[in-house]
Amino acid sequence: MQPLRWLPALLLVAVLLGCGAGGKPPAIPVKGKVLFRKDTPAAGAMIVFHPVSDDYERLIGGKPFAVVQQDGSFTLTTYQENDGAPEGEYGISVDWRVKPKNFLVFDSESSSSGKQMLKEKYTDPRKPFMKVTVKKGEATDFLIEVD
């Protein structure tokens, strides 16, 4: 029996196990703060991490996102609530809107209706104002400043 005969099968199993459940890469905890004009928490804003690679977005099944809390903090969600984001390079967009006065129709903390609080450069996912890299073993606590 040749010992190298099983090597390709073992490598395939190792790769599949390394990618996490369902062949998707595992999420790494990612958190941070979003501050408006350096000191005001952007409470209720939606922050989205857009994978730089379209292929990677298809692999993970979407985009990591979070709603900014009252203190400005956020924790990303990709597969399960607050699990983080898979390793990779991301462009960031932030959408922060004032709730309309007649907000009775909506339940969510953030809404696509209402006046945009931020300049367009922060909200366009095709032209991210900031890029970050999520990598296991490196800092994944990001400070995002908008105006």
C-alpha cells in the first residue's frame, strides 16, 4: 500500500473542514464604533461591510452588517447574530437617516425612508469611503468616523 495514495483525499477533507459549515468561511468577531463629527454616536445607522471580491460575497451569501447602538458601538452579523465577518478585504458604507415624524408605519430602528444624515460619499457601496481587512489574529475593533 502506498502512503501517498490517500494524500489528495485527506487534503480535500482538511480544506472542507477549514471552511466551516456548509463550505462557508468562518466568521471572526468584528466590532467597533461609528462616530459623527468625532464625538456623536451615529445611533440607528446601518453599517455594511461590502466584500471587495464579488466571488467572495457569493461564497459567504451576503454582506456583514450591523445597526449602530446608542453608544455608537456595533457588532457585525454575517451568518448568525453578532458572529462577525469572514476574513477578507471590505469596503464600508454607512446609511444614517432621521426617522420621519409619521414613523408609525415602521417598526425597525433604521429605515430606508427619512432624511439622510451623511454625505453621499459614506453611503455609496460602489465607492466605499474606507476599506478594512478582517484577519484572524489581527485587530478587528474599528473606529469609523463620518461627518
